[in-house]
Amino acid sequence: MDFTIDSDLRALQSAAKQLASRHPRAATGGEIAVGPGVHDPATWQALSELGALALPFDEEAGGLGAGVVEVSLVAAELGRANLLTAYADALVAATVLAGALEDAELGEELAELLEQIFAGELLVVPALTEPGRAWSLAATAKAEQSGDGWTLSGVKEPVPYADAAQKLLVSADTADGPALFLVDAEQLGTGGRVELNGTPGRLLAIGERASSLLQRGINIGTAALAGEALGAMEQALGLTVEYLKSRKQFGVPLMTFQTLSQRAADMYVSVELARSTALFAAMVAGEDPDDTASISRVKAVIGRTGRHVGQEAIQLHGGIGVTAEYAVGHLTARLTDIGHTFGDRRQHLASLAADIDGYEHVTILS
């Protein structure tokens, strides 16, 4: 694999960085935004104009025919600026919709939806997580045929950005196995809780086809989250190094103390491991979007490095690291959130361990 970032990719990085600087999160306390991210239509439209929403999709589906590496680079700039968006979530949903285009009955309808998604006019996010359960692609929400259509029942929570979405990609269990449905998001709940009670849904895929499409979407979404985590780690490291250089104790900069310098160096090692891991995830997802083992390795590494960098950044800053007015605490909170999205480190390590007998030589990054 070639990890070189060429001139075209650097131009995309620069454009994404400028976008993030023009659309900072609205502050709700001090100079730094506090609390969960709220969907900002202006930022979303800017991402659309950049082409970020269409990057990894084939031109036949209305996309730009680029790759997941480009997605990772854009996500890294969003993470560096701590700019919370539905980028990874929307990519999961769009990947499923693009995969379902092969269905002759849905093709024209889904093509129109994808066009609206890529234009920033329509937000579709996945509703997969269920309350009281660890992360799993298997759903307990139920779907039953009702005449020529389907109705869904159950609860999905938490569903990030559900309040801002116009449609939801909902997973449910049927008599014929797992299935994916497109549901209108209006009046289904608030605060990230989606209540399905005889809710009509448009069937996208069922059985093995549904599982395959959903896993493919999760893989691409995970690659985007890995890129975002990398950007957040880089920013946390940069802030920490600057603080150690400028903050003085006993008349000398904190960086003068060897133990603190060594801890900052360890942070740097974790960031560089995260960098190669995020790029690896993007390349794997681009070449083989169905490769779940590689994505599990990425989740395991990002979960560990994100935790290490976040904790060290706060500890090396001292009390200021957890104040609402300073960015380090918010970056660490986002890294923690990413570490638990689409399964945490322990779950992915368990998944890798379960398949260990399928390899002659096994290397698990942990």
C-alpha cells in the first residue's frame, strides 16, 4: 500500500481545513462549544459544495468516483477543528442506498434520493443502536408485512442527528431474517430516541443482502471516524506541546522536565500509529469494503490511541484541561465517543479473537 499524500489530496485537505475554519461550532459556553453537536445546515451545505458527501461513490450513482482515502482526509480536518457533523453517519446510510440501487423496483427512487443527499438537500442517518444493548448489527426492532408494504415497531436509541434528519435507515428483524428500511423521520421522537409503532417503512434489502450492505456501510463510516479521531488527536497533541512550552513552573517551561517531555513523546507515538491506522482503514475500505477483520483492527487501535492521547492531554494540562472554555476536554470527549461508535475496542478484539483459528499467523494490533 502506498501511504503517499499527493498534491491532489493535499489540495482537498486544504479545502476541508478552510471549510472547517469558516464554520466553527456555535459556542454555548465560553469560547468553545459545549454539549452535543447540533446539525448545522450551513456547514452541511458547505460539505456538499466541497463534494465531501459524494466522494466515495461511483459516478453511476451520482458520486465523484474518488475513494475512502479522500473521505478520511476530509474527516481528519473536521476532527482537528472539533467540528461535529453527521458526516460518518450519512456515509453509512448513503452506502446502503447506493448498494440497493441494483434493485430494479427501487433504482429510480433511490437515485433521486442520492442526488438530494449529495447536494446537501436531504439528510439520511442510520438508526441502528437499541437501548439497553451492546452494539450489534442484529436488531430486536420488528418489521411485518402489511398489505403491499411494511410496518415497524420498536425503539432505536441513541440515534445521532435524528432530530435533523428527514429520513432514517432503520434495521429490523423479520420472519425472513434481518432487513433494512427507509423511514420518514418526522414525528418519530426527539432527543435521539426513535419510537417505531406501526411505522411504515420502505424495504431496501432483506436477509444476507441486508447484512452485507449494512456491514459495508459501517466499514466506510468507521474509516471516516478513524480519520476524524486522527484529526482530534493531532489537535490535542499540538495544544499539549504548546502548553508545555509556554507554561512555566519553578521559573522554567514545563517541557524542561524530562518526565513530561517523555509523556508528550509517547503521545506523539500514539498519534503516528493512529495516522497509519486511519490511512490503512481508508485504503482497505476502498479496495475491499466488505473486509470486516481489518476494520476491527482499526477500531481496536483507534480506541486505544484515542484514550491514551486524550487522557495524557488532560493530565499534562492539569485543571485547565477539563474546563468548558478550553478545547482539550472537548476533543477527548469526542475521542471517547468515537471509540464507542459502531462497537468499542473490547468488542472488536473479541471479534478478532473469535476468528483467530482462520489464520496461520496472526497479528492483532491492540
